[in-house]
Amino acid sequence: MTLYSYNPTSRFMRRMLETMFNDQNFTTETYDVFVPVDVKNEADAYVITAVIPGVKADDINIRIVNTTVSISGELPSGREEKGNYLLAERPSGKFQRLITLPDQLNSSKTEASLADGVLTLRVAKAEEAQPKLIKVTSK
């Protein structure tokens, strides 16, 4: 079972930061939906799995910069605007997950796939971040 929740605490913190800095150039975007992820560490890559039901592959944005992976998009509501709903609990709105990993990443060797509402992202580690085996020779 997947739980999507609105995070009022993070919204409060964003508003507090905006008030503290009170800078016209300081703008933040609010994200309505929390997307759960799993991150698996392998020898040559990180495998990130995110549950994003109802989103098409073309509507997901993935950015990789240095050690950070950003997954963003929008969950469609799928509801009629003039519908008379007694209960409307399905999440909808913008989402973004920022994942900071311990090693430098190689974005050119990254693979992404979406199947049955599950995004699987295989992000290769940079060559210098991969473990190397050094053979010891005797003289």
C-alpha cells in the first residue's frame, strides 16, 4: 500500500524562510504530493524506485546534477470539475523529490523506465566513484 500525503510542515517552513529572507528574488514552488522512493546502492550504480501511479512517462522530468537526482512532475486529478463528489481522496498536483547521493553520478549512462506506475531509475556512478581493485605484486 502506498500512502501519499500533503506535508503541511514543509509548506510552513517554506513560508517561514520566505518571510525571513524577504527577498524579491527568493521564490519557492509548492509541491502538493509526496512520492515515496527506495534507493538501492550497487557497485556501479544507484537504483531509484518511485511509485507514481497515473503519470505518463513523457510527463516525468528527471535531472541529474553532480550528486543530486531530481524527479518531478504532476499527478493528474482525473476528476470532473462539476462532479458532485462525496469523497475525493486521490492525490493530485505537483510533486518533486530531490535525492542527494554520496557519490558523483554519470548522467550519460542513466536509464529510466516506467511500468505499472513504478518509475525505475538506474543512475550510474561516475568512473572515479566506483571501487577499484588494485593487485599487489611482490618483487
